[in-house]
Amino acid sequence: MNPYPTDHYRSLRIALLGAGSVGSQVARLLLEHRDELAARVGAPLELVGIGVRDVAAKRDVELPAELLTDDLGTLVASADIVVELLGGIEPARSLLLDALAAGADVVTANKALIAAHGPELFQAAETVGAQVNYEAAVGGAIPIIRPLEQSLAGDRVMRVMGIVNGTTNFILDRMHTEGSTLEEALAVATELGYAEADPTADIEGFDAASKATILASLAFHTVVPVEVVHRQGITGVTDAMVEQAERNDRVLKLVAICERLEGEGGEAVSARVHPVSLPATHPLAAVREAKNAIFVTAESAGDLMFYGAGAGGPETASAVLGDLVSIARRHVLGGPGAAASTHADLPIAPFGDVLARHELALTVADRSGVLAGVAGLFAEHGVSVESVRQDPADGEASLVLGTHTASEARIAAVLDALEAHPDVERIDSVIRLID
Amino acid sequence: MNPYPTDHYRSLRIALLGAGSVGSQVARLLLEHRDELAARVGAPLELVGIGVRDVAAKRDVELPAELLTDDLGTLVASADIVVELLGGIEPARSLLLDALAAGADVVTANKALIAAHGPELFQAAETVGAQVNYEAAVGGAIPIIRPLEQSLAGDRVMRVMGIVNGTTNFILDRMHTEGSTLEEALAVATELGYAEADPTADIEGFDAASKATILASLAFHTVVPVEVVHRQGITGVTDAMVEQAERNDRVLKLVAICERLEGEGGEAVSARVHPVSLPATHPLAAVREAKNAIFVTAESAGDLMFYGAGAGGPETASAVLGDLVSIARRHVLGGPGAAASTHADLPIAPFGDVLARHELALTVADRSGVLAGVAGLFAEHGVSVESVRQDPADGEASLVLGTHTASEARIAAVLDALEAHPDVERIDSVIRLID
């Protein structure tokens, strides 16, 4: 049934940049599954070179020495399709802009690059009718870019909430299941290779924020710069917070939330990353270890969930190859690439406009009238308290307050007021609740 | 950023066939979201007509009377894109072949048609460079066709296991949660509109078999005719089987399984529909009520799951519109449609080659030596028994045997032998176990 027999169509020249855990797997699959891929595309995919910093470096997967080169510029100039797996901004950005300017298509798994320079790359692609595919940039092997971009193209996405960082999910999962401290869980994550030597990008939420930018931009047809993503990592998550969540049949997760908001000035969008407390029955609560999952709510489609491995060499390579085959098919069939859709151009809501329920744990002086005083502060700032639990102990008392839905701005004002209140010894924790 | 302003590109003429629960929602969304869709596509989508059997019929959603027509042939001839939501084989098949012959593209949610005549339609489309999109045919709103076709295009799918029929999932879920009999649960499903007046297509597994055909064909790049799908519905599922599953922390589900098998003659594929007993911890076990979910295992990507609403007017309409926007974008950008990929053309494994663990409940005579005799039958046919539980009661005894993995052919032979054995009063139930 294939009308484009592979012996009638010239090979497509693939340049691979990077030979790390993902790059080496992509190279292996391209070489091992050469015939199968040619049949799927309708033309052979010829790996013309693998660009690396050091051709002599030792690698886990053996790669044909004649394909390795440290002259990335020349390699890129020779390719029909450039697969970028270098990570980081430069030289990836410049190499891809060169590739696109020359009319080549691009596949990348580089979330930091897409989050920071996506619009620039998409614009460069559009100018020449080329395409930038980046399925692997969010959720590793999980198809989420294409479903948002294509499957839901006729729907209105209201909300995307995802566990998009495997390292922090592993750590929080371990704090719950093993009763580990954050430091202990991080040490295990590092030992198992889930966390890097410098774990900042993961545990401070930078990685998840890049992904939030990408998801929000796609979901709302609006450029959402990474700078506007409110970001809070997991370093403030304590054992006490984990125990408190468990007492209420809840689980702490670090999530990226992208949401349409109806503000006073009309519709706006919000993208943020922070820990939340989820009911144990929520589908995302069951996402264990380093797995990822993305929960999408659309106006017509309702709730959808996409689950799978969020990282890993072969897993991410699967998504990269899916992108590569899609682009290669378009080469064979003809026609320009689809442009990024940013027509909606909605305003970005200030973080203060975001609505959420909060749970606050306070240590307060243990004397009568304190609760009334604290409750008064909430009322003063227009935040309605849903539940209070008070446990007295040795001259001070612990107070756990759950709020009704309130804007982040009001909650921030309450927190300021609590900090200044003479009866409040300290604010032990603040966590947002998801229903 | 959109290089194709909608005022520079002519309208795309959309013919809608069918105005039932899905069709009326598609019409509503096309009319209500006209501007938004035009911006996403780069050209206005003009609904030129809605083909129905009876223009005077009463409908739940009010549709513009001037768009309704019972002259489907003329309507189809005028369209750039035909959206077929009639269901059934004829006249859908002939109308779509006419549309494709005239160079129009097709979007359909018709699983029976795609399962029975997919290859014919895809061939007709390929001849003229047109496209047939059918995301809504499996899993309603859940993006599964596009992920299999595109996202996993560079991977090797090993197995697809899905809850793809909401009616039977609702019934089985209710038998578990409410302790209902199958008849009671079916009555509730009918009352709630989950089951049709004649529920045969659902409860006998015909609907799931159509979907198994579609999933297997896509996953394995091989035409898998619906006739070769081994099919067993839920009518044989008894309260006793539900209770037995629960005693072992298991849940009964009707699933479609599409699998690559390594047979004696090399690689082959299998597609089948039957109830299985899943551990309560399996991700598919948590799929409740009428929801659908598809669990995909690929060589590189590992395990993926796609979850959401498997039916419903607006939900299915979301998938239809996603297909429509994709096709319309291609119209604007140019280039022919992608052909169906059936290059692998793997043989279909006979059902007897499929491997599974089974659990059998027997009523046997309550006298010594019976267990040895029965166990001997299993050994004789090369089926290894993993577990046995025996409960004596009033002259007869109930015997529950769990097997190790064995071929369906061997199990069938064991069942024949058990039927003929003088000590076996009856075979109460047989269920396949998934780990």
C-alpha cells in the first residue's frame, strides 16, 4: 500500500547532535531499525553524523567511530533533519537557527531551549516552511505535545496539571512510602541516577517551570514566557507536611499547573509550579517513583490523563524517533511544516489572581483568644476559613487551618499579617490543596 | 505569527453526515467556535450542510434548519471535507468512497466501518492523496490513534491492552462496587443511556472487537481483519466470578488485547477481546464507570497509559474536531495526506498460540482422588498448575485451579478433557489472569 517505495526516494540525511543517554539510544535505534524505519517513512533515514564535544570520550553505547565529529556546524549544514540532544541554550540555539535558515527541519528534546527560545525557533522555521518537533521535551516518552497540538485542536483546554519532573516525584514518593527526609530521599535519587550531582534545576522547580511554559503555550495558543511562571520547588517540603497530608488521606506532589482564568479584565492564563496536596484518590496521586503524568481538562473532551516514563535514554529516544519519522514522512509527501499556533495571545494573569485552597500550619502561643485573633486576620483579608484543628503542647499550640478558595494575593496578605502577629510564633508550612 | 491570515484563504467547505448525539455537538461547536477554529486552521471552516435521514425529526440540539438536508449524495459532492457520523456500514461506506474519489478528505468516528472497510477507504484516499482521520473511532475523546500512528512511529509497539467499551466497563464496575448481577447492572446502564435498547454489540464484545482491529492494525502496521479477532463478551461473567476475583484482590474487566507473538514460524500478531482478571493495583483496574483507558507497551517507550471519556456527544465531538482541524490545516498548508502504514504485513497468530494464565472454577465430586485425577488431566496436556483451592460442600466440592502461562490451544484441550471427565460435575467459570 505504500506509494513511495524506498528505492524510489532519496535518503533523508539525519544529523544527530549529542551522544549522551538519549542521543546514543537514538543513534542505536536509527542504525538497528534502519529497514523498518525506511518502510514507515517511505525513504531511508541516513545518519550522516553524530556531533559531540569530544570524539575520543568513552561512551556507554558503542557508536560507529566514522560517524562521530566535533565539527557541529559542518554536520548541521549537510542535513535534511537535525536532531538536537545537546541540552542547554548554546550552542544548541545557534546551531538550530543555522539549520532552520538552511531549510532543514529540527527535532529536539531540549525543554530549556524551547521554553526560553521557542518563539524564535518557530518563527525561523515558519519563514522557510520548516518544522520544529519537540515531543520529548515534556514527559519523556509520553505523547503530550501532539495530543495538545493536534488531537485537542478543536477543543478548548481549560487546565493542564502535570507531574512533569521525575526526580522530585521520586523524592516526594519516597518521603511518603519510606518516611525518608527530603535529604535522604535526594541521596537515594542521586545514587540511582534520578538526580544530577547539582539537583537545583529539579528540586527548585526550574525544570518543571520550563515544561509549564511549553504546555501553557500549546494549550492556550499563547506565548507564555518562562519568566512569568510562578515557581516553587520542593525544598520547603518537610516530614511534618508529609505526615499532615497522610493524616488526611492526601499525597504531596510537585505539579505544573496551566490554567485559563476568568479575571476582571476578561480571560487570562496562568502557569505555575509548586507542591500541592492531592486526595489519595486523585489519578495523579497514584503516579509513583520517577513516573510522569499529565492531566488535561478540556471543555468538550472532559478529563484526560497521559501516563508514562518521563525520562530515560530509550524512553526519550522513542519520542525523538516519533518526531523524526513524522517530519521525515512530510519530507517524502511534501508540503511545508505546520506553524506554531499563538493566535489567541491571551494576557498572562498575575500570580495573585490565581485561586486556590490553602492549608496553613502555625505554631501559636497557647492561651485563650489566640484562635479568635488569628481567625480575625483571615476574615480581615477576605479569606474564609473552612477548617481549624488545634493541638496544645507545652505553652505553645499547633494550629492547622484550611481555607476556602481564595486568591493568592489574599493568602499572601494573610501570611504577611500572620508573620507580624505577636501570638504567632512561626508559620510552619503552607500547602495548596487540590480537590 | 500565523502566516495564513483567514481573510486570504478561501473557506473550507465542511459536510456533516449525521445529527445524533455526536453530530449535533460537532455542528454546535463548528458554529459557536467559528472564529477560534478559523484562527487555528488559517481558514474559515464553513459548515455547508448537515445530512440526515429525516429533516423534520425532533433533535436535542437545535440546528439551523437551512443546513439540514436528506440529499446526502449532493451534500458530499460539494465538500472539501466530509465528517461522517452516521454509524453503520451503508450508506456511510458508499458516501465516503464517493467523497474520496472526488478528492475530499474524510473524518469519521465510525469504528464498525473502519474495522470492516478501513483498507478500502485508505486505499481510495491514497489514490487521490486525500486523508481519512478516525481518532474518535476508538476511545472517544482519548487521543490514541494519533499517538500510535505518529508519536510511536519510531518505536516497536509490543502490546496494546485497552478498556475500549464503556458500557461493559460500567456493568462490570457495578457488579464489583454494588454487588449487582449482570442483569441488574445492564438495566441501570440502559436507564442511564450507557447501553442501547439492544445491547448485543456491547456486551457480546463486537464493539470492542472493532476497536481491537483498528488498534492492532495501527500498532503493528498490518491489516488485522475484524474476522480474525477472537471475541468473548461479558455475558458469561457471573457474580461468583466477581466474588472470586475480589477474594484475590482482583477486578474483572473486558479488554481488547493486541499483541506481538513470537511463534514457531517467526513473529505474528494477535488481537482478541475477552474478560480478564486484573490485580487491583494494575492501572487499568482503577478505570471506573464508563471510562476508557488504553495501556500501551512499546520496546523503547515502556508502559504508557491514555485515559479519558470513551463516549458521549461533546467528548467524541472533541476528537472529531481535532481530526477536522488537522485535516483543514493540511488543506491550507498543502501536501497530500499521509497514507496508512501497513508495510509490516505480519501474519495473524491463531488464537490457540496466544499465551495466558487461566483460573478455572470446577464443581467436582467430593471424594478422594478427584484432585489427583483432575490435576493429571492438566499435566497430560502440558499445562502446569500453579495453585489449587478446594472447598468441600454436600457431596460435591468446588475446585479453583490457577495455571502457569500456557497456550490457549492447550487450555482448550484441558477444558474438553474436563468436560468429559466423570468426576467433573461442571466447569463453573474460566477467566484469564493478567499480572
